[in-house]
Amino acid sequence: MSFPEQLKEFRTALEINAAAYGISFDADTLDALSKYYRLLTAWNTRLHLVAPTSPREFAARHILESLMLLDHLPPGAVVADIGSGAGLPIIPCLIARPDLRAVLIEASPKKAVFLNEALREVASSSTSMGDARARVVAKRFEDIPAPQVDHITCRALERFEEMAPTLISWAPASSILLLFGGEGLERRIEAAGVAADRILIPNSERRFLFIVRSRAA
């Protein structure tokens, strides 16, 4: 399949499946998401940012799942995205919501280069994403102080289940963590002694978005 055909399949899948995820977006957002998909596809062969998948699966599994966060991010939310890697889930959210600000924390220097490039590319679109809205920190989250944010997001992290208690302890007091995972992650959250709700991800039986309230100040 040629890339124009892939891109058409990607855009069609976004439009057809958006409602199932409670998502809606305008033409400018769809164009910006397509631009991001094009860039990520070009870099993926070198950096293995995401596992190979069809455009249709990428639209649902990566983009629409990421955009599920929008209902849980209030206007003007400031977010730390942990283990950003390919920019998921935070870059699609930044594209869709110009009011959001974020710090993207990624341990891999090579992936951090991609993230900076992705932010620059999206900045040229109508979403007007700029340096004041998003920045990349090429460090392991546990090696730096937690930034002053009200939300923490994480979709993929090395040894995620094992690291979940550390992430919860690291999060600023009274912040909300939005974490994607399965029942193993849920057990780790429960063991950390914090309150959490879970939302089943559409078209999944055992994958959830966990809404975790960190310890109060």
C-alpha cells in the first residue's frame, strides 16, 4: 500500500470510529493529526517508536485512545507526559486542545529528538503549538524533580507495572494521573494505596484508562 493510500485509510478510520471513543474533531484537527501520522511513520523505521500496525489500527489504538484523555483534562490543564516515546498520548491531545500545556519526559535521547521535531512540525499547523506550550525533557522521570503540573499521563513505560508505585509517589501532591494499562497495572495502583477509577477502552476487554488521584498535600 502506498503512503497516500495509508493516509487515506488513517483519516477514514479516525472519522468513522471517533464517536465510539466519544471524540469529535474539526477538519483542521484532522489535518494536524494526519501530519503527525505522516511524520511518525517516516521516523518509525529508524527509531521503532511504535510496533508496526495498519493505518486503521493506528488511528484507533494510538490516536483515538490517546484522545480519550480530553474528557479528563480541564481547560488550561498543565500535563507531564511520562515515557512520551512516539508522543502518545500527549501530542494528539495537544493537537486537539490548544489550551493544554505539557512537559514531555522521555529517557531516550533519540526519541527526544523525534519529539522535538514533532512539536516543531505541528507548530506550523493551525493549532499554533509553540515552545511555550510544550517542551521535551530527555531524562528518566525518577531522576528529575516533578514539574509543577496538575495532571500526569503515561501510556507506555519500561517496566510500567513495576514502576507505577514510583510514578505515583513522584507525582505532585493532589495531581491526577491518567494511566493506560491492564489488570496488572490496576493491582499495582491498588497496592500503592491510592484511589482510582477505571474506564474500559472501546474495542477492548482488559485494557483500561485509570484515573488515579495522588496523595493529598
